[in-house]
Amino acid sequence: MKSVVSFSDNGINVKTSIFAPFLLASAGAVMLACGVYFISIVRHIDHLLIGLGIVFLFSGLFLLFNSSYYKILINEEPGYLSLVESTGWDISPLKIPFKYFSEIIIQYLINRDKPEYEIMLRNRYNSLMLVSRFYDEEKALNFAKRFEKAMSLKVTLNTEIPSHLIEKRHAYNPYSIVIPDNSSIKTMERRDFAEISWKVRYNPIQIAFLFCIYYGFFHIIHFSLLPAIDASFMVVTVIDTLLGLLLSFLIIFIVALFSGSYHFIAKKDAVIYFYRLFGRSYSEREMKKSDIALVRSSIDLNTEEILLVSKKGVESLNNLIKQYSVNNSVDKKMVDISDIKAFDSEMMRLKTSTLKLSEKLYIEQFIMKNL
């Protein structure tokens, strides 16, 4: 979900807007109440309202439980940047030494044929943390000025992405990150490789919400639609079969959430990323260590992933930026499609949504340590 970023007296707030989910849940509750009130009075419409109410109510609740809130507290404790992460069911604090960050980057990009400005914190090992993004240059510059004043770090505006960001000349000495006791993260280090794995999973309450949403559709079809059209036995059988398949897919999805895991392996000369389910590997990507030009984590809630981009990918994106700069009315037909394909193929996206911020930063540190 999209982030809403604002400044407060002692820090920065990064949060998910809950207006739409709250409105959806409220509308669902009203529809459900109306359906129950008119049951057996307004034929077919009563169960339609009940079913839609269940779907809307639990969809809204699912999104509300999936919302996140970050507060970056500045100067709360001398020498540290304090981050407080709040989700639908938990609050987690985290502290990062001020000296870990070296500057604030405003990165000019082209996204979907329009300019975009990413505000990022750059650490001393040159990996990046995305804080916020803007589609207006003036808003990005104003945000960066306030951020600069609060953080006492210099601001750099990049019109192109540097192709040699990763610092490999010095030993990597990370700050200490404590991950939750119930974390799914596992690490393994051997002489010739290092591996880290994690699971992306929802809270059990959200899983229950998914089954409620499914039942809402089941209720609409069985208690409103089929009686309204006086469906034949054959039609009922076909629809029940489709509903059974949908339920099977939902169960498989939930089993995959609890059983599947994401793996990142750092070998001597390359890194490998893949998803493993029931002993089989899927969507495997490999990238040479010498080709990696950029590593970026994020507290922007619209982009909850860790990116690794190769030098060729950075070059392709810089080509897109140049094309737009020459003609800012450029559209997809005028853009070199090879640059778009190269950028997508030269990027490794590590899925980390639903993980705690401490877990995401722990994974990032593991990556930087083993590059």
C-alpha cells in the first residue's frame, strides 16, 4: 500500500493510509447489518447484502491488519537514529547509529514515462535505504531540505545512478541488529558459501479473514444468485466445482505461505536467489558479485523489497533517463525497449514484505557482508 510521509517535531512519520480500508470495512459492516435486518423480507437482495458485507468487511480488516507505520525519531538518544515500527498487531523499536549513514540522496529516475524522485539514506558501505518518493521535484527538494536539517547530513542530487556504489575496499563491520525470537530467518555459513533464508507469511488472523472473504462469495452465489436465476442441477454442479477449485487454490496458497521460503546464497563469485517449496526451487536468479552495482532496502511501504541491480541494469536505466531528458514528452513507443528489458532482467528483487524492519535490515547486512 502507498506510503504517506510527514514530518513531526522530533522525527519523520512513514505510514500506510488506512482511510480506504477503514471505509471498505465500514461499508461492509453496514451492508451486513442491513442484510441481516431485511433477511426473508427482501428476497435475494438480503443474502446479496450479507455476502457483499462479509467480503467488504473482511477485505477492509485484512488491509487494516496489513498496514504499517514507521516513525523515525531523531535526537531521541544522542548518536542514534531510532525507528519505531507499528503493524496491525505489534510494535517494534530499532536503533541505528547516526554514523552508519553518510548522506541523503535525491535520485532522479524515470518511472512509467514520468520523472520520479527517490529520497534515500546512503550508508558508509554505499547501500541505500529508500525513505520516500515524489513525482514533483519541488516537493522532493523541500522534503530533502527538512531531512537534511534534521539529520545533519549533506544532500546529493543524482541525475544519473552511479555505476560503482558498492564499497568493497574495506572490511564490512555492521552494527548489531537483534531479530525477533520467532523470526523465520535462518543463516548458514560454510567455507565456500553463505546462505540466508526467510519466509513471507501473514498473521493467522489474516488467514482467517481470507476464508471469511471466500465464504462471502460462496454466500452470494448459493443464497442469492442461484436461487434468483432458479439454476438447474447442471449449473449448480459446475459452479460448485469452480468454488471447490477456488477453495483448493486458497488452501494451497496458505500452505505455500507456511511451507515455502526464500533463499539467498552467496558463493565465491556469484549470488543466487530463489523460492523453495516442498524441496523444489523456483524463479532462480543468479548474478556475478563483480557485476552488482547497487543494493537498496526500503522503508517506503509501497516498495517492501531489497533490490540488487547489476552495472548493466544501472546503465540501461541511465539510458532511459537520458532519453527522457532529451524529450520529456517521450512515450513508450519512443523508448528503446531493449533498455527496459535489460533493466528488468538485470535486477534481483528480494521479496521481504510482511517481515519486520529489523529482519529486512538483517538480510541487507548479510548481503553486504558477503559481497
